[in-house]
Amino acid sequence: MKRIVEGKAFVFGSNIDTDQIYPGRYLDLTDPESVARHAMEGADPDFVKKVQPGDIIVAEKNFGCGSSREHAAITLKSAGVGAILAESFARIFYRNAINLGLPLLVIPQIGGKVKSGDRISVDIQTGLVQNETSNTEIRGEQISEYMFHILKNDGIKNLIKNQCGK
Amino acid sequence: MHALEKILAKAANKESVSAGEIVNCQIDMAGINDLYLQTIRSFYEMDGEKVYAPDKTIVFLDHYAPASTVMQADNQKQFREFCREQGIDKLMDINQGVCHQIMADKGFSKPGQLIVITDSHTTTHGAFGAFGTGVGATDLAIILRTGSLWFRVPEVIRINLEGQLRPGVYAKDVILSIIGKLGSDYAVYKGVDFTGTLLKQFSISERMALCNMTTEMGAKTCYIQPDEVTFAFLEGNKVTDYEVFETDSDFQYSADLTFDVTDLYPQIAAPHSVDNVFPLSDYEGEAVHQAFLGTCTGGRVEDLAVAAHILKDSKINPLTRFLVVPASSQVLMEAMEKGYIQTLVEAGATLVTPGCAACLGTHEGMIAEGEVCITASNRNFPGRMGHGKAEIFLASPASVAAAALNGYITDPARYLIEREGQDEKNS
Ligand code: SF4
């Protein structure tokens, strides 16, 4: 995992649910590359054409609410999203993303402080966000130790593998 | 401690736990749905060979029951093979129904249990005094691999329900009204404990609808203290081995709310979020193309009963399609025995086999661009049931049936009152 993630911001509002992140009609796809093709399709059908590796999703409240589908986290990770910054996250989405090694950070009031297209960077460990376009700094919540530990290992699968041995 | 904390403490083999703590818990029952083939993949990616506790694992082929694409069929095939290889005998194939209803029907859901399913509405099992919570595929794979999973002990909110319901008002209206007031992220990461005198009037079916919908306010889990209603239900299902936990009297809730339902009229959640709730009368007369009765929220025997009551000897509006999907095969059988299915089909309903059906927008009753659907299910996000520009209204099963009858949204109370008048005259 890279501690500093840097990229272009894609800004969304509140209650972006899992049907918008990954529509139910594609749930029978399983390989990550096909899953990646439908990232954010319900909210912005052109998202996959625009997103570059490392880009950052910024949202307001309750990002990822709705179903427990891991596809929602897989699609964003596989599409190259480097981190997601939101005012709050839905619980299952939060677990799914961290488990996959996709960094999520809770940043109060971030919605109003970043515009789509801004270049931003974020320190995953401290929660400090730099908006390079507007030249401002935003301080978010620090991620808990256990979550950071999972991210550092690039996802929980590696952790469990080491823990269980073969 | 709260009863929910006591369940976690026992599962973590600890004397006590408290909110915010991270604990590793043994799981009593782990369920996987057919949407989550990733669970099996993650299991093998973690070098899994044998499932830790096949007897505590249950597989549901419900979301794609029966398969409508080759890919769905293939996913289900892989699940069947996995069950065979791993000695998982609780394979609930496509003839069974929706996971949460099966858990209730078959007596797998019981007080004091820690139940984890790859489905967000696992909060439903609070109706039985269990700690039920939904997870994603990789978390479930960790359970398959190790038998346990980490949890953050949640804070608990109490929602005290008081008063008497008017005719035509149900648990679904109560929970919609609460979500409308509190918002869809009010209970994120938290447990919700329902208390109060209204619960005594609620059957298991109504309690399941109530607990089911707490997911739509973000809740991690839900709880209703088991009482005579619960015990009678369990006895009827011949479930005897369970432990009932009780909340200590000095437990501090993170919030303590009371709702009086006496003045509540039927409610409706308008597109496109579950907390966009209004009195149903605000939408009186809105034409609907499809009325959908079913799912883990509103597809139980009592739901079909009220719909049959409203539609008896009538025909649905020809401009409306009326989909009826019993939540499980047991529900279907019981509803047939009681004649509800016959009544509904005679009235013009399209009967769909037990399962999730159109609820999640994959098959069996999708809606087109510009269409309006009223549904007894739990989500109305854009695209949830088909086209992203279709409109979904959430309401009670009675309100769904009244809309099917008229072809537009209307208060179900008058049919219930009229019918009761007629039934009295006839008896
Ligand atoms: S019926 Fe709907 S809400 Fe319930 S488990 Fe199935 S898809 Fe999910």
C-alpha cells in the first residue's frame, strides 16, 4: 500500500448506494476486470472512461449504503480508484473496502471543500488531505490501528493467510 | 451490558465487552447467498482447504432462483459443487426461498445466536433475539476459513414504540415513518433495540419486517427481547435449544427515543431513497404500472393474507401488473392451504416462485424506463428494480394490494373496514 495517494478528485453527493456504485444486473460477473467495467455506472455512466489509476472519490454522507455486495468495493479497486474520502461510510461497504486493501477515510465536511477535477493527495495514515488545486489543507479522522494494519498488508486475505499458515 | 453485548461476549469467550472494543467472535451460523461466489474465491485465495464448520454453514440459492442467464446458472452450479465437496448439507436450493425467511421457517434463527450472512438485511434476526449482521464475501470467507470474525462492539440505540395502530397501518408503516424522521444514516455502526407496548401487538412476521428495515437506517444489528410471542413461535417450530440474554437495567443506551403510533396513517417512501418518507395520502391517485408483493420484508403469510383480504372477489386494474412472490416455499404452501394464492391469482396476480425475484433488479419483474412500481420490499434506490429512470415507492403489503386493485396509490384502510363490515354481515 502507498501511504500517500495522489490523483484527480471525482466528487459525489450523499447516500451513494451500492446499486449506483455497481448495478445489481451485473452481479453475476465475477472476474475483477469485467466487474471494473461498470464502476459507478448508476451515478456517472462515463466514470470508467475518465478515471485514472490513483484517482480519488470524494463524497458526502453514507457512501456505500445498501447491499452487502463486495462487487461495489471490487469494482472501484479494480477500476484503479486510489482512495475514497467521505463524510461517513456505510458499515458493510467500509469493511469490504478495507478488507480488499482499498483505503477509506472519514473526512468531515469534505464535500464542500473539493471540486471534481481538483488534484488532491491524502496521507492514509494521518488523514491529512492536500487540495493542490485550491491550495488548501483538510484534516480528516485518523484511521484506526487495526484498519491501517489491514491496509498495510494489502488486504485481510494476506493477514489471514499468514495467521493460519498452510 | 446490553443483551447484544452479552451475545458477543459469549461468542468471544469473554466475561464482558463494551462499545467500541474490537473482539473476535465464534460464529453460530454463517450464510452465503448465490450473489457471492466471491466468498468461495476468497476462501481459496486465503489457502482454504476445508471449511472450518460445515455444520454451521448454510448456502442459499435465492437471489437468482431460478437462474435466468447462463452465468447465473454457472455460479449456482459452482455453489452446489462447493457444498458437495465441503460436506455442507444445508444447501437451500432454488426451490426454498429468501434466506431470512428460510432461517425463520427452519428454526435456524433463535435467541442468543450470532448469525452472519452475506446479506445486509441480516438485521432481520433481531426479531428472534439473535445478533444478526450482514457482511461481504471476504468476511464470510474468513468465517469459512477460521470459524470466527472480528467485530467492533456497537453502541445501542433504544427505540420505544407505544400506542395503538389504526386500521390499515402496519409495522412497515411504523418503520418507514421512523426512517423518514431519523434518516438513512442515523444508526450506522449501531445496534437498534425495539421496546415498548406496541411490540406485544406485533407477530413474528411484523417484527421481522421491523428489524429487516433497520438496515435502511444503517444499523449493524437489531434486537427485540424474546417474549411469549417469540417463545410460542419457536415452540411451533420445535426449537428448544437456545439461550436468552437480557439487558442489564443500568445499561446506558447511546440514544433513547420514543415513538407513539396512535396518530400514524399509512406511510410511503418516495423515489429515490428510503428516508424520503411521506404520508401515503400525499401520493393518493398516483398511477402505478407494477405492484410488487414479496421479499424478506413483505412476502410472508400474513402479508399475502391481507392482500387476499383486500382483493377477494375483485380484479386488479388492467393497467397494473401485480407480482406476488411468497418469501419461501413454506410460505407458499401455507398460503395455498389457506386459499390466499387462489384468491390473488383469480384477482389477476402474476405468481412468481419463492425467492428475491425483482427486488434487486436482476430478473422476474424488472421495470422499464418511466414506469412506476409500488413495492412491499425495502429499497427504492435508482435502478434497484430495473431502469434507472423508473420510480419505486415503498409501502406496506396492504398498500401494495390496494394499489393493484385500483391502478393507483390509495389508502388501504377503507377496504379493510368495508370488508370487515361485510364479513360481519355474512357471519
Ligand atoms: S428479498 Fe430483496 S432485500 Fe431480501 S434478501 Fe432478497 S434481494 Fe435482498
